[in-house]
Amino acid sequence: MGIPVSLRESLHDPLFWARYTFAAEDGPGADRLGALEELLDEDDDDDDERDTALNVVFDVGGGHLILLDVDTRLGSYELGITGPGSVEPAGLGWDDLAHWHPYALRWSELDLICRAVAVRNPLLSHPGVPLALLCRFAAVFEDDDVDAAVTTVDSAYGALRPQGWDGYWPSGADWLERADFRGEKVVWHRDEAGNLWAEQDDHHDADFYSTRVTPPAEAEEHFPHTQLRKLLAAAATTVATGSRP
């Protein structure tokens, strides 16, 4: 359980981040790749000969886990959760270059999750690896402190940057370019149990691709509202009590 050794080694590699953030596919930061572009082409040939699918597990406490499936060769990343008594993981969202629905978390939820992970495993400090890997699944809205969020994401990436490396590296501004839904008519709703879901009104520029757009009472199978609420409650308890394994 945790971060596979091969992925740990990649976390300080600009080629990994160029692919993971889609900068290698003309995403945010592509204009800063420079000499890495040729290296990415060579790396693609090597990846055809090896398995690049990896599974990452983050523990937030109370038997609740965040699951991240990473496949840099296919450019596919999936986020799931599991908890006590779960038979199978529940999917929150996915990000790829075809039919992406990554926006599963609000910024405050992601921040809470990463703080809980850091309590459970002091080697995964915050902001650091968990935030750098998971921020692609979070978005910001009008009621968020966006400047603070960008600074925190920037610090997470910066904590992994090799000393002396001045070439391409992901930034908080790159993340915001994909995660900023201020002014995009996304309205959040909360039911009596505390479950949150969103809907997007017409007349917007950026589509809010998320599976978290259906009320729990209508279609729990489309998004695991109850499981996420329980995971967030467990994470809050971990942060509040400093609970470690």
C-alpha cells in the first residue's frame, strides 16, 4: 500500500510530469517544454516495451483510502475511494484525452484529504506528493481562496523539483488553467445529509466535466456521495486528532 517504487523515482522527473499534466499533449505548460520534446518522443518508444500502469493508495484514516490509477503510456488517470466494508472501489472521476470527467473534488476537500494523508504518513508531507498527484481531480469556484490554492499547488510541485533543474516543471498556474471554473455558472447544492453536487447553467465557456452532477437521491450509482462524505469525515477526524496508524 502506498506509492510504487517506480513512481516514486518518477516524481522528480520532468518527463513524467510533462506527460502526467498533459503538457506533452499541448496542455498547460507545453510552451515551456523546450528540449524535453525530443526526449518525450524517445521516452514514448521505450514505454511501448514496458507496463506503465501503476496503482497509488493514500490512507486518510478510519479505513478509508484514496486510490489513484496511473497509466502514463495511455495518458489515463482514474480516482477512486474505498472504505470499511467496501467490496469494490467506487470511482470518483477520470482524466484522459478522450472523454474526461476529472472534477470530483472541491479545493477544500482535496486540501483536507492531503492534510489527513500527511498525518497518517509524515513522509507524505503537505503540500507535497499527494497534492501534486491529486490536484488534477479538483476545481476552484467563486467561493474559494484561489490565490492560496494556486500557491499551495505550486509549493507541492516545487517540493519535488530536482535541485538545480531550471527546465520545464509544472506550476500552480498550469493547474489553474484547467481547474478554474469561476464565472462558468457552476452552482453547488447540499442535501440534509451534507452531500454536495453541482449543476452548470447555460451560457458558459468551459464545460464542467464531472460525475458529481446528480443528486444522491436520484442516482447514487453515478457518484458515491455517501462514501465520499464518510471519507471526508474520517479525514477531518484524522486532522483534528492527529490520528496515526
